Amino acid sequence: MPKTVTRVVILLLVLLAAAGWLLARQDAAGWRWLVNGGWHTTARMGKLNTEEQRWATIAWRYFENNSQAGSGLVNGEDKRPVASLWQMGDVLIALTAARQLNLIDDAAFDQRLTLLLGTLNQMPLTPAKLPNLLYNTQTVKMVGYGNTPQVIGWSSRDIARLLMALRIVAAFHPEYSEYLERTLLRWDFCRLVDDKGQLYSGQMQDKKLITRAEGRLGDSEYSAAGFGLWGFANQQSLRPPAQHVIINGLALDIDARDPRTTWTPSAITTTPYALSGIEYGWELPGADRDVINLLRQRASNVYRVQEMRWEKEKILTARSDFSISAPPWHVNDTIFANGYAWNTLSDEGKWVPRLAQVSTRAVFGLWTLWDTPFTDALMKMTRLQNDPARGWFEGRVEATGSYNRAITLSTNAMVLEALFFKSNMGPLLRHGEISAQSYFRRQLDDPFTAPQRCFPVVASTADAAD
């Protein structure tokens, strides 16, 4: 046999053996992800080391300190008994992470989740039959920003976060699925999402309810994923209008709509892209391959432009929104916003560059998804910015190097979620819409008994099985 042919045969045998070995490893979650999505093999995956386990323990301390024994809710900020629907979603994911990382046992998990499920299935709703923007974590009353009783409206973005979290809990603990799914069946989706998948927020103004289209590029796709997992239309939210901005020669996509008409600034931040990667590997439910590839590219550019700033200007950069313990209380720290790169804005749109910071939640999101010298440098500077008895700080101020010592639920939840991703060997969700055999789908299956509140239209159980 000629040497060339022999080499080809040997090569084919080696490749077949390697393929067989990979298939034999299909029981390993990380290998499933790498084989099926080898486009992203730079993520950190594997068992937590001693230091990483300590990071998780510190993050969980926040939840131990701020959980309300009567409701199961967790304060959105340290010792402040107010939480949003987004933060309730954070709690569900953090609780699942805590169990998977062996920070708590089955009994503690069951006790905490049972209490929280009881609250979610009984908490008061707005007159539109949707959850309020904010709740008091002790009384579970609807409140305004001053923590006084008030109906202030709802956010589809926050609701999408909770929808995503309910699915993640069910994926790891399917025995609770019925009770997780019952949460939605009390709500009325008619003012929240239309048949094209456009999402809407509601706001009370002068005792009148004003609804507006909600969702900017980045946040919009993440919200679309949350709704798509439950079978709701999401095409409109999957494809928000976009345009390019150039930073350091790199073209990044930003929402093309005028902030003066949408009431929401056009901005690029790390968080929605990091969460999309951690939770579902950027494989958006209901999206075609072009949209999925586009979101992957956008996430890669969000990472790359921050890395480039470090390489070119030696400025450690990890941008996200964050809280501080003094006015303006909440800051939108961006890669690009309102026409400028590295723009730092208050919620009122005021320029506050002195408050720019390296965000802890952004660092953990970037670090777990990209194993590079840049994220190593970010984590080396971030790994100590915590109080072991209270949790992780919001970040480190860019201009001074001092800590932003505010401690919040969302940042500590992100720490746990990022470490959960690493331990899980990849994204937390690896399948599409909710099963046709689920309690939720069964309730929608019969048109005579299904709730008439704009839930997804589904095929019969028999048809779905076929």
C-alpha cells in the first residue's frame, strides 16, 4: 500500500476514534456544549478550586443576611427591604446555584424555595393583573421607590428575568415545575406582549396607566429569550433596529431608535450579553441561525472593545450599571451611550464620569465566558473587593481605585451564577421551549379551560406529541 494512502487511512482511524471518544463523553455537560457549539471554547469550565468556592461562599452570605423569614424574598440592597421582579429572578438563580455548588443541602433548598414559591403565587398584582415594579420584601406589598405602598406599573424586562429564572430552576429541579409554572397563570399578558412579540412596560402617571414599547438592543434580545422559553411570540423583540458605532476601530451595534421618542437611552453594557452567554449560550429560543450568530458576534465585540481599551490605554474596564450609597443612587456605566464612548450617566441622564468603575458583576461575567490574560487581570484586581461577612462590593472606582462599598443582590447573584456556569461546564439551559407535557402547557391545551389572558396559543397535547 502506498505511504500516502496509509497515512490517510491512519488519519481517518484517528479521527473516528476521536469522534467515538467524544460521543462517549456525551454524559458530560461541558463536552455536549463544546461539541455542539465549538465556536466558543474559551469559557472557563470545570470544578471550582478552593479560592473560587470561597468566592461563592461570600456571595451566598449576602442571601443569608438579607433573606426575609416570612416571605422568602431577599432585599435588593443590603438591609433595604425592597426588591424588583428582576431581583426575584436573581434570587431563584442564586438559590439554584447555591444548591449545585453545595453551599446548602436539599432540606435548606426546599425550605427556601417553598417559601419563595408561596410568595410568588400569592403576591398582590397591579390592576392590569401584572406584578408591580417593586415590592416590600417583608410585607410583600406593592411599593414605590420610597418603599411606601404604591402601584407604579410593571417592566417587561424585569418580568422576562423572572421567566428565565423559573425555567432555570425547573431545569435542575423538575420536581418543583408545577409550582414554578403556576406563577404565570395568575397574570394577564394582554398589555405586556403582542402577537408580534413586542414587549411593553406600564407606568402610572397622574393616576393613569401609560404603556410604552420596552426593550433596547441587548436587553431586548434577553427579554425575548425569557418570553420565548414559555412559548410567547418574541420575533419583534429579537430584531430591534440597530446601527453601528465605532470605538477603537471596532464596529459595535447599538439601538437605532431615538431616545427622545422611546424614553430610554441607547446604551451598550456588559450585563445582558454576559447573562445571555451564561444562561443559554446565546442560543435564543425562537431565533434563526442568523440572529443567533449576530448576538454571538455582538457579545464578542462587547468583550473585545473592553479588552482593547486595556491593551491600548492600560485602563481595566468592565462596564455595567451599578448602585452607590449616595445620590444619584444608581448609575448607568456604559461602553457607549448618548453619542459617546465610555459614557457614565445617572438615571436622569446627567454625565457623572467621576463615578465610572470596574463593575464586579461585569468582571465575573467576562471572566467566566472568556479565559484570557485580560479577564485574568480583571479578576486579580477584583477578587478581594468583598466583605466576607456581607458579600461582594459593587465595584472599584476607575478614577481613584477606591471601592464602591455598596452591596446588592444582583451583583452577588451574578457572582454565584458565573461560578455556577463554570461548575456546570457551560450554559445553564440547553433546550428550547417548555415541554408539551408540562403543567403549564396542559393548562393551555384545552381552549375551553385555558386562561383567556393572551397566553401562547399551543397545539393540542396529541399534536405536540406527534
